[in-house]
Amino acid sequence: MAKQRTPAQLEREIAEFTAKPRLGDPTWEREWADLLSEKHAKARLPTLGELAHAYSYIEREYVITDGRIDAEQWAEGLAFGQRSSVDTSDKRHAEDALGQLSVGKWLRIAERANYLAREQGEAARYDK
């Protein structure tokens, strides 16, 4: 499961990254982007229950190919799947997904879900 950093931890990690930059290293650059995304994110992380509802919605609305769900589908599921019924399988898929993506990626998905909800005249669900 992705860890949530305190603001002090986040600042310390950012200082460590800038002290020894490894430009050109894709892993370092991805982690750097995630740290910056987390620092500047205006959204909160979705809960496991919210992800299960989103998964249920995605399962009904899309064809899931090779078990892959893209960020836009997750955002739509988070924005509009709150009324979906869930079962044990949905919860298991949501837990797996939560562990596969970084905190920064989930925050960007939550921000996109907020945007989609507002576009439809609904309240944002993932504001801090």
C-alpha cells in the first residue's frame, strides 16, 4: 500500500533528491515527479472503499483488457461510481490497484475525478 508522507517528510525527501540529482535515470525522474505531485496535490487519496466502488463502475462501463485500467477510467470511476454496488472481488481488485500505483499518481487521478465531477455539476469528492 502506498505510504502517506507528512509535510516534513516530504520536504526532507525533496531535499535529498535535489542534493543528488540523477537526471536521465527514468526511475529517479519518476520518483521525483511523484514527490512534486504529492507536494502540490490539492486532492486527498481515495479510500479502499471508494476505489472498490470505482472498480465496480469501471467493470460495468468498460471492457477491461488484460486486467489493465488506465488513469482516466479510474478518475471517471471515482467521480461517478459512488453509487455502484461492490463485492469482495471489487475490494480485492481495488486493494491490488492501490498498491500498484504511486501516491503521486493516485493524487493526480483524484484531482481528475474532482474535475470530472465539477464538470457534471456535482461536488468534488476528493478535496483536502
